[in-house]
Amino acid sequence: MKIRAAMAIISCFVSCLFAVSTVADEIGFLSPIVGSNPGVTIAGVKSGGAPWVVSHGFAVLNDEGRLRVDLRGLILPSVGTPGPVTAVDASVVCGDAVAATTDSVLLSVDGNAEIHAKLQVPSPCLGTIVLIRAAAFNGTPLAAPGPWIAATGLVKDSDSNHDN
């Protein structure tokens, strides 16, 4: 009886390890998204000319190039809205180069947007960063992706970092 119980426990443990391993393989990259500050260039892409904030945002990129971005409250804090930005797209940076960019999606007046795309990115994509870029101003689409206004892989400054 003890052997059967032990075998059942071991079997469950191994099954759980397999399940966790499978899920981990599907998510190659997961990161929160934060707003930009002016004067920052990433992979040759300049940030917008004003500071942006994000209430909640994340990006997930799997090994097959499926990208999901969820943005809530992407706004210019000076006006409390996205201002003239009415659409965004996402660029995946691998190393120090933009590897791929999604089609644009509408940005709500509250700064909410969701991007779901299948992209061709190198595997592995080393040093992955996802840039959220302005794609339309006042309803007029840009001819090429614009400045980045939010991104993954960045840490916002806090007052506690300036105590020295």
C-alpha cells in the first residue's frame, strides 16, 4: 500500500514537472511594460518627446513568434489621455536591432490597446525588448512606425534610488 501511494505521488510530481516545462517552453519572453521618457534611443528608435506612463501593461512573446501585448492606461500624464496618439504598434528588438513590427491597433481615449500578432523573429531573440510605438496621430496613420512611447525591459526610477 505504501509503495502504491509513493508511486502515485511520484507520478503526479513527474506529470507536474512535465506540464510546467511545457508551459515554460511556450513563453519565451514575458515582461511588464512601462512608459517612456524623452531623449532615450533603443535599437535606433527614439522615444517620444514627452513622458508617458502605463497603469498596467505586459508583453508575451513565445518561441514561435506569437506576440501578445496588453496595455491599460498608456497616457501622457500632463493631459491624462494619450493626447494625439490614436494608434500604436509593437516592435520586437533582438540584440540591438528591430527584428519585426506588428500592424497598428487603435489606442482608446483611456490608453487601452491589445496587440496579437505572429511575427518572424530570430530564435533565440537575445536581449528581447518590445517597443510600443506611435502609429497614428489624430486618426492619421504614419507612413512608418513612429517613436516609442512605452517598452519592456526598463525599470522606472524611484525616489529611493536617489538617496545617495
